[in-house]
Amino acid sequence: MRVLTLNPGSSSMKVSLVADGTAVGWTAWDLADPGVAAQAIRRWSDVDAVAVRFVHGGSQKAAARVDDALLANLERLTSLAPNHQPLSLSVTREVRRLLPDVPVVACFDTAFHARMPEAAARYPLPRAWTAQNRLRRYGFHGLSCQYALRRTGELLGRAPEDLQIVCAHVGAGVSVTAIRDGHGVDTSMGFTPLEGAMMATRSGSIDPGLLLHVMQTVPMNAAEMADALFHRSGLAGMSGTNGDLRRVLAAAAHGERDAEVAMDVYRHRLRREIGAAAMSLSRLDAVVFTGGVAEHQPSVITSVVDGLGVLGLRAGNVPPVDADRTVTAAGSPVPALIVRPREDLELARGAEEALARVTTR
């Protein structure tokens, strides 16, 4: 099966053509370019299906073929993932318009976490609020975690479902997930992709009392607070840059104190989330780093690993190769790996599985 995969991100859309599980073409377009979906289709129009990544799937537990009812449900989740959900919706509608006879499948980051134990998924809020099980921790970056787990099994010679690992997706967005029995059992992101570790422009977890204090003091409405937390915090807010890690590292290298502190906080909060996730496992087989920062800034990853000795990790030299590899020293009790992100392969797999379910009904 030839599957065109569309992965809208914060600033670009990654596009891949996957034929029978193997990527045979790949590109990316800046989202500022007009008609990115149309460009992808003009380049690869001879396809059997199109798979689109959705950050938030709500109660969806698996990839699903898109129809009008599903799109309406996903539209309602826009406020919970404002950086990504609108882009996925617009791309999906455009593909359905341009390729009306080709099935379109939505693949959800949240689905990987759908079997998270209740103790990890529930918030300690009034039960009148949580009775419908909608105000819960959903988790994100599930497609990335799913591929990282599968690839880690290959690298370690283990069945993925037998592994217990901590997976850190480190890109513009950052999340840490404890994986056991082939799925997420705890994760740092919750109801929205805002909770957890510090990110490029997102704050990560903040004391809600502090936010209430700011809203009462400034004053500030909910929309203004959301903009500050999603777009003007994290590395960007602390360093005075746009949040691109390369710019923050360059500023720190030139002795800019705000950038230096921002990087210290970034590493500290990532290590803290990794340690917390490990407590949801009965053993730790590996810590796996994936995402754009892990792929392109491996020295940042090894600087994080340097502070994880309590978990049995000892940083080693990073081989200067563009490949999946171990970054801990020989003899380290627990390995740390960098696995390049391949969400396109999981998107294609999800599309094939969703369409197979439809045909067997």
C-alpha cells in the first residue's frame, strides 16, 4: 500500500510517501508557504491512502478513517492543542477536497496513552468536574513514542512489548513517557500539550497558584494567559529569543546569562520528568531520546544524561554519525539511546490498520 503521510508541526509540515512500510520519498514545507497540502498531492498523487497526524484525538483509541462526524469531534478539541489541531484539520479538509476518492485516515498522538492507568490519568479535582472522564490526562507525542519503542526493540534485540523504557521526545515540544506492555503508562503532558517539561515556547508545568496570582494582579484574561504560556514562555521567554534551541545555545556560548540559566532550567526539568516517569516502571531497560533536538543536538542529550547517574546511566562519547545509536558509556547499567523520529512510518502503519478494520467489518 502506498500511503502519503502528512505531519503538520508548529512551523512546518513533514511529508513522506511510504510504500509497504518503507519510506520512498520525504520532504518538508514551511507552513507559511501557501497550499502545502496541494503541493504534496501534486508531488505524490498516485496513492492508496493519506494519513494525517492529529495531536489530540480526545477519546479516540486508534487511528480512524475520516468522515464529517469525526472532523466535527476533532474540531471541538482545537482549544486544547492550538499550535497543531487547526493545521491538521485544514490539511485534512484540503486533502479530502483534492482527492475525494482516496481514503483519509486520522492518526492520533493521544491514542498511545489511551490505556494509561487511572491513577496516572486522573487529576485530583472535584469529582463533579471529572465524572464524565473528559478532564483527564491524555498524553501526547504518542506516534513518536510508538516508533521509538519499536526501534528500541530492534536495537536491543528485545520484543517491544517486553520492554520497560522511558521515552523522551525532545523537540520544540518536549514530553517524557513511561512505556510498559507496549503502551504509555504515565506521561508528562496531560490535558493539553502544555504540562510537563520546559519547551521552546511553552512553559511546561507551572504552579497554578502563580498563574492565578498573575491573572489577578495584571489583570489578564484567559486568552492572554494561554498566549503567554503556549507562545511566549519556555526557552523563548527566559532567553529573549524565538525559542529555537540553536539560538539559545549560541547566546549561552557568548556568555548571555539569561540564555545560560534557561538551558540550566531546561536540562533540570527534563531530568526531573525522566526520573518521575521511571517510577511508573518495575524496572528500567533503557532511556530513549527522540525528536528534533535529540536528532540534531546530541550534545544537549548527553548533557542531560550526565545528570542521570541515579538511574544507572553514564554518558559516553556520541559517535559522529547520523544514525540511531547508544550514547552511554560501555558497561553502563542502563543504556540511553538516540532514536531518530520516524512518525511517518507510524502514520502509514496506522492508516493500513484502520483501513483493514473497515474492510473486515
